[in-house]
Amino acid sequence: MSKDSKKIKILIIRLSALGDIVHSFPALKYLNEKLEDSILGDRFEIDFLIYKNFKDLLFDLAFINKVHVLENKKLSTLLKTTQELSKENYDYIIDFQGLIKTSLIGFLTKGRCVGFAKPREWLAGWFYKYKLKKYSIMQKGKHVVEHNLKLAHFAVTQILKRERVEEIPEFIQKKSTRVYKLNEVKKIILIPCTTWESKFWAQKSWMELIEKLHTRFPSAKIYMTGVLKEKAYLEAIRYELPRHAYDQTELVLDKSLIGLKQFFLDADLVLGVDTGPLHLAADALYDSDNAHIIGIYGPTSASRSGPYSFHALSFDEIFNKKASHKRTLKKDKGSINQISAQYVFDKVLSLTT
């Protein structure tokens, strides 16, 4: 490729949700690094399409050239946005979402679309020019971060028009092995709220865990974080605590995505259910050797969507049963509540002295 060659323009599509977007970050970084180290050098640009309420997640990805925002889910908005994107003349569009909607956006934008041969919605695969075959985004036992890395690697081979690019290393969760002394734990963050009814851990379990944490770490401050509409739920946990544990526990509500990530940066211990903020904490603390994160999983499997590079206690792994993936408590049969507060606390103890 000559020095006068035009830049290769790439559009990443990952509209939502919070945790899924965060799970695409390692793949984006890999994509950028591989292209920088290739014959392209700096002759490429990476843009991103995302829903408006998640755009702040991209604030510290300096290599993202332009962020396109989808304002809402209306068909008229989607068509208008697609028309605007088509004017950008993208060479390649990488669909990390795998939905009919996102694949159609890529197809109508007229770039060469890259996606999984077996995406989340199988019809989406009809609109991809380049498909990662023999690999499904829903493959069991593989973390979603690894799925995204595989797709990024495949996209690099297509962009560079080479059948083989140096393989990515095997997926590695670099779990912290640090062991805390009692007086080192100063900031504990709890994330009790989520979207699916079946992902909620019982309030009584949170209360029991907080009491145990207070006893074990008497000088630590405990924070429960969430959004304003979750205040009543969080207050119900806090108000049932003994006075000493109540005074040690504080609610932190409605932080912006940027503010929430900053809030996680100096945490010693984060415990939460399967929800976006848990994955944001994992991203914020990924390079830290001074923090632990423990996820508590019921209807979903931590092997696929646990906090990247940290710890998770998952119903399917603990009890050797299949995760239900059911959103309601009735259909899931309360799998997460088979994990006791003592079991979670024992995990905390294994990380402390």
C-alpha cells in the first residue's frame, strides 16, 4: 500500500447494553493495535455506533475517531442514522451485536460487513459479507470477551486481505492473587440491583453479608450503588441492618457512567450481581493489583459473562447444573438464592488474612 493510499474507514456497531459494550473493549483495543502494527500504520480510522445513553462509556478510548449516536429505538431514527452513516463511505463494518437491526444498519450503510456466521439472531447473518464460520456467539463455556476477540481477529484478516494474521493468545483471565490484611480494606462497593428479576440476590442475603463484612473489616466504608429508582430497594437493605453496620454503609446513587467508573478506581473489594456496573468495575480495575471483584450469578453463567479477569460465584458451576437464562424468578426457580451469604463471605475470606 502506498503512502498516498486513502485511510481505511471502519465502523464498529455495538448499541447496548452497558456490560456488553464493556465486554467489547478488549477486542477494540486488539483491533486497533493489530492495525497499527500492520502495513496500514496510521492509515485507518475506527468509528463507533452506540445508543445515546451509553456514549460516555467510550470517553477514554482515545483511538475511537468518531462516535455516532443512535438517539432512540424508533424505526425513523434508525433509517435517518443509516442514511447519515452511508455518507461516511465506510470500508468495513464490524457488528459485535449480532441482531437483525444492527446487521441491517451495516448492510444499508454499504460497507463490507463482518460478523458471526451464527449471530445472536440467526437472520442477521444474511447481511454479512464476511462471516466468522464454525464459531457461534452463543457458544457455551466461552467468555463473551473471547467471542469478541475472535471476531476482531477475523476482521483484521479481512481488512489486511491476508488469510492468516498472528493468532491472538488464548483467553487469559489475570485474576488478582493479592491477599489483603484486615487493615488494608478501606472501601467496599456493593451492587445489588440489576434488570432481570431472577438476577436479584435476596435482600436478607445482602443484609447478612454486610454484617459479616462489617465485623471482618470494621474500619472499611461500605457503599451500595445504584440509580435513583432503586433507592427504595437499597434503603430496605440498609434500614434492617444493626446500628453499627447501618452507620458504616452509605448509598451512592445516580452517578454518571464516567463518575461511576471513577468511583470504582480506588475500591478494594466490589461485590455485585450480573449487571452492567459490575462489568464497568472490572474494566476500571483491570490493571489493578490492589482490588478484588466477586460476581454473584444465578440464571446466567459466569463462565460466559462473569466480571472479566476477576472472580465469580455461579450457580451452574457451584451446583453443577445448567443456568436457566430465565428472566423471571418463577421460571428460574430462584437459582441465585441457593448461594448463601456465608458462601460469598467465605470467598471474601479466601482473599484476606
